[in-house]
Amino acid sequence: MQSALSRSTKTKQPRYDTFFNINDNLDESKQRLHDVNSSTLSDASFLSRLFFSFANPVMNTGNLRQLNFEDLWELKGELRSAAALKEFVEHFERHDKSISKAMAAAYGAEFLRWGLAMLFSTVCGLFAPVVLNHVISAFSEVDLDINDLSMWLGVFFVSRFVDAILSTQMNYALELVALRLTVTLKTLLFHKAMRRSLRTKNDPAAVEMSNLLTSDVNNVLWAAFQVNKLWVIPIQIVVAVWMLYVVIGLAAFAGLAVIAVSILASYFLAKFSGAAFVNLMRSKDDRLSVIKEVFTAIQIVKLNAWEGEFTEKIRAVRTIELSAVQRFLYLGAVNITILWSSPLAVSTVSFAVYTITMGKVLTAAKVFTAIALFNMLRDPLRVLPTVIQMFIQAKISIDRFTDFLSLGEFNPTNVTRDDPVQPADVMMAIEDGAFGWTKETALLNHVNLTVKQGDLVVVHGSVGSGKSSLCSALLGEMNKLTGNVFVRGRVAYYSQETWIQNMTIRENILFGLPYDKEKYSRVI
């Protein structure tokens, strides 16, 4: 047996809405959305923000005991869930519900600003080989110029300091963007799950929510966090190669040829890895689908002693998944081998061409400067293919998001809410209603129902007689073909699939609302 309970609220205008959107504290939420309370972070000085000393009290408290909620300061307005969602949804609707375009519109300016900071930080890092060349050359001279040497060493330390400050500030800012993006994507998925039509249950795009909320969200976040590296790293590689040309001449292009071969190999490996990743995510969805099927019907499985059959079924899909994981990891291992061996190959080929083919002599300054530049090329060469692979995975995850968010939804106008025309004591009413899971065929015909305040209604009947469908019609999840459906106030629906949070009984009943002893006693 299933029941739908309602509580009346007073409004002046009729309203059509889906139940998950109802917020009884709308004004309070708006106030919280725009209210930026004073916090430790907002009161912090410039130096405190620069060196993150504002977090020292929290860190000290955490060293002494476990941190509690009241130990943390409140987030600023744009970092709160409601504000982050509101900002993203505006761009999402404006750009034809394109996730990538909405991300660019909402966070593009911040990514560009910190991308320029990353570029400047990279330039600071390129000072090290230049300083090394001048220092070694200075010690090679007969007359050592202390002033010139001190100036170059001072430039080196200042550049490293600026590089460290910019890197930490950039990582902190991008973490805040990732926080907002995480909340936004997960909330969009949750809202879609609440609005999704039950007809889309068997749609291929209706993948497992657990994968979307974990693996796919993480893929998008990692790509967003590394987005600036996609254009800064190529610039870093070009500048480093040019500096190599200044140091060892045309021999640098021999190393550049090795770099081109390694990048080309990494590109094809990343392409194959992308295809392997698609198969991996599909196999994960299949495994979770089978496990969910078993847990949903666990009583039937136990009563019929089907544990063995379903265990073999789960093992079969798990074997397919492990095969996909193995292929994906093998491709990654080959890619890593190429990445770690390419800098050594670049330096070996370049020095060989410089000494053997060009017939020139390597000095200490040129050797150490060239090695420093080759070391600076090592990380970009290793990271760039990984970043490209991250973006391929993020593109796949965004496509999965898009497919899921484009699934059909039930019509929010199926149910009229808070209609002043209805008598004050009527909580629910259906007038000559016809409902169906498709718009062509009616499953329930000529339904008339009136539930008044204080009524306890029991709907009973044989299996398949339409009890669950009637509840779905009251919730607006079935297509309303004819008639009118009215529901006043809030609705709590308890389906046959029981589910509770891992909390106390009281916390499950309150479900996040403040504790009111009298009201709680009435509910019990």
C-alpha cells in the first residue's frame, strides 16, 4: 500500500510546479544567497591572503582535536551552493543547455586571468637556465665580476619567489572554481533525476547516476583544473626550444624532431586511450546495473536460492570491466614510458649532433645550460599528453552529461497546486482524469477523487490494478491526457522501495529541518 500525504499552505494564485522545486523558505534562501557574512577570509589582510596565514587558527585547532562545523568560517556568497547553481544555470539556459559553453561563460574570465598568471609564472621559471649560464660563464672568466654575479643571483631568487606565490594562488583560485563546478554539476544531475520521465528508464542515455556523480564529475573537474596548461605548456616548449637554439644552435632542432615524434606517438596513444575509456565507462555502467538489479530484488534472489546464478552474472560483467581496465592501463603505461624516455633521447641526440655532425666543442656553460633546458622540457613533455587525455575523458563525460540532461521530463503542468478556486478543506482532487505512460494510450480512465483535510485514504486492489499509477498521477509523473489534478501544499511520498539515510530515526524524520518537539510528537 502506498500513500500520499499533504499539508495545506495559503497562496493567492494557482501554481503549476514539480514537487522537488518547492521551497517553503524561499525568501530566507534568497536572503542567504545574497548575504555575505563576515568571515576570517573576508577580513584577512593582503599578506595573510598571500601566505594563507588566515588558515593557521583552523590548522592549529585541527592539530589539537577533530574539527567541528562551528570551527569553520562561512563561505562567501558565490561559493554557496544556491549562488553557484544560480550563476551556472543562467549561462546554461542562455547557451542552449550546452555544459561546455556554460562553463566557458561562467568561469572563462577566471580561467583566463589565472592562465595569464600561469604564463608569467612559467616565464619566471625560465630564468633559471639563463642565470645558470651567466654564473658558470662568470666563474670561467679570469676577472670575476661580483656585482654582475650578485645581480643575476638576485634575479634568480626573486623569480623563484614570484613563481611560488603565483603557483599557490592560482591553485587555490582554481580549487574554488572546482568547488563551485562540483556543486553545480551534481545539483543539475539531481534535479534532472527528480524531473526525469519514468518512460526514459530504459533509454541508453539513462546511465547509472553513481558513475555520473563520481567518475564523470571528477573527469570534468580535473580537465577544468588543467585547462590553462593546454595552451601554456606549448608556449613553454617553444620558448625552451628557442633558448636551446641560442645555446647549441641547429642541434636543438634535432632534439625538436625527437620531441615531435614523441608528441605524435602520445597523440595516437591518447586517441586509443579515449576509445578504451569509453568502453571502460560502459562496462562500469553494466556492472552497476546488474548489482543494482540484485539488490533491488534481493528477497526474491534469496527465497529462490539464485545467489550462485547472479554471482556468475556479476563475475561475467566484472571480467569484461577488468579487461577494459587492463587495456586502458596498458595504453597508459606505454604512454608513460614514452614520456619519461623522451627527455633523455632529446639530450642525447642534440649533443651528438652538436659534437659529431657540427664538429663543435661543448663548454661547461653550454652543457649545464642545455641540460637545465632539457630538464625544463621534461615535465611539459610528460604532462601535455596527460592533459590531452584528460580533456578527451572530460569530453566523453560531458557528452554523457548532455545525453542524461536531455532525457524526457514529465510535464510540470500535470498537477495544479494551490488553486484558490478549490474549497479550503480539499487537499487533493482529480476530476474526470485520464492518465497514461504514453500520450497515445490511457492506462487510467475517468478517475474522480477528492481527499479532504484529515482524511485517511487507503487504495487497495490486485497486483497491476493501477495503485502505483494513481500515486504517480497525483505526483505528476504520468501524462495527463484529460481532466484536472489538484494537490495543495507539500507532498511526502513513500514508495514500496524503502530507503533511509545512515542517521538516527529522528534525523531521518526531520530530513534536515530544525527540531520542533511539538510537531515531531504529532508526526510520531
